[in-house]
Amino acid sequence: MAYTEAEQRAWLAGLPRKHMGAGVLLTDASQRILLVEPTYQDDWLLPGGIVEAGESPQAGALREAHEELGLLLPLGPLLVVDYAAPRPDGGDSFNWVFAGGPINEADIVLQDEEIRSFAWCTPADVERLTPARVARRFAAALTALAEGTTLYLEDGHRPS
């Protein structure tokens, strides 16, 4: 039995919706991570943000890094895909972390409306400034970068 176009639209509208975020892991020679301090929340993040409708995760990471830092970054490989289980304040999501290319810190121009500041952070700084599941994601991204691999995570953990 063939479905009408209206039936197909109704079926698609009823499917679960998952959000996606994409970020860029930028490190320095000491393996410190560049984090940004958003104006809209207390936790620090990687440069990045929400992937818009019809946009690929890679394109979203590039766009967000450009908007937040004023940089056109060459993206390296995908490092991490992290499934985040539903939270009380929203749905579940997939979060993509890509390796970033080398940057000249002097070229950074922050988007004042959204980003308050940035900092090069040690792993201890990352644990202090970000939620535990996000800190695990960033640590896994560093591991993936060092190993030349891509990791799949669930809430920042490698599934058993």
C-alpha cells in the first residue's frame, strides 16, 4: 500500500527529534584546550554550537567557530560523536567534536553578544569549568586526537 504525501508528512512529523551540537577542539603546544565563556550560561565550552536545520555537523562547527571567534578554521578529522541522553530541561542530542587547525591567537575576534572571553585550559581547568559529562567528552577528544582515531561516546563514556 502506498502512502499519500500527507500521510508521509504526518508520519515524519511524529518521529523523534534529536538535537545536534558541533564544536572544534583547538589545542596549543602544551595540549591546553581553547574554551570560550558564553554570555548565556555559566559553563565554558569549545567553540561551536547548535547545528541548524539542513546543515551538516562539520558546516555547523565551522560556522559557529567563525561567528564566535572570527576565524575561518581549517577543520581536521572528526574526533568524537557523543550521544547525550535526555535531560530534564530538554531532549537528547548528538554532539560532534572536530579537530581544529592551527590558529593565531591574535586573529581571534570575539562575538561580544555571545562570547564573554576565551582561555587556554589544562585538563584540570576543563574539569572545573565544564559539567562532568562535557569534560569527559573533551578529554576523549584529546585522546582521539593523540591516537588518530574517532571515538563514539554516550554521555561522555565509551559504551561497554
